[in-house]
Amino acid sequence: MKTIYLIRHGEIAATSPRRFIGQTNLPLTVKGREQVTLLGKYLSTCGVENIVCSPLLRCQESGQIIAGASGLSIETEDNLSEINLGVWEGLTVDEVKKRYPGAYEQRGEDLAGYRPTDGESFHDLLERVWPAFLQIVEASSSTTAVIAHAGVNRVLLCHILGMPLTRMFTFEQSYAHYNVVSADKTHLKLKALNCSP
């Protein structure tokens, strides 16, 4: 049996009003680094042998902190990047509504399938991250930490649970929290959801 700790990176700076942040390369806040330091101390007792991260800075920083607590190095998997929001990236809801009339409402009607111009839908995201996640699981010898993003984690967890992507916001994915996924030769099973160290 293999164990995967599927982790969301630590806190990044909030904006007011809130903006759509997908692949914008933001660093961790001081609080975010503190959160991940605590998580790293916990994971150092869990037998983690491999750490695989999204290439975005917030995950790389999280991975380096966690790796430092365990004396491990990190691997980067490009396909674990957060959803590409295309022309919506960095905009507020009001800005999206003003620049692209009707688009925000269309996304609300088709959460899984709506694709902003030059971006990805959540279905596209799942198609990108699921094969990469399976390869990580296959390559794992026993226990691996995967450090990714709220959107990435949500679509993976929906798929593991057999839930439609339309329900992806019914559970939390908090900063520096982890999910535990067990894997054998035939299937994946969610053992714990959105846990703090």
C-alpha cells in the first residue's frame, strides 16, 4: 500500500476585492512560510520519501521548506500547475463582468466545462493533472508528498471520490493542509480530507 499526502501550498497574499489567481507566480507570505514549517515538522514523522511540487513559486517554496525538515530534495511536475485562467487572470469579478459581459454567468452555469478565453476549464485541468498524478503514484515506493493548488487538489479529489466536478467547492482545501490518499494496484482511496498538522 502506498500513501500520498496531497497538500495545498501555504498562504499567499490576499487582495481586496478578491482576484482570480491561477498561474500568477506569487510567493508565500510570512504566515504561509510559518504554516508550511509546521506542516514540514509533522510530515518529517510520517515516512515521506519523495516530494513532488507544482513549478509555481508558492509550491516550490512550500516544497523546499518541507524538504528541509525531512532532508529530502524536491521534484517538479509541470502538469501540477494551477488552472490557467486565461484572460481572467488577475481580474476581479467586477472586472470580468465589465470586460467580458455574460462570461461570469456562463461559467456559473457550466462550472466544469466553461473555459475562459486562452485558459482552461476545470474539466481541462482534470485531463491535465490526472495522468501526472497517476504517474507520481506509480513511481512512488511508499509515501510521497505532492504539493499543489486548491483547484488541482479539488479536481483530483472529485475524481478519486467519483464526484462530479460541479461539487468541487463543497469541501475545503485550506492553506498548508493535507489530504491522505492510499493506493494499491487497483484503486485509490481517500483516507483523510483537508487536515492540519
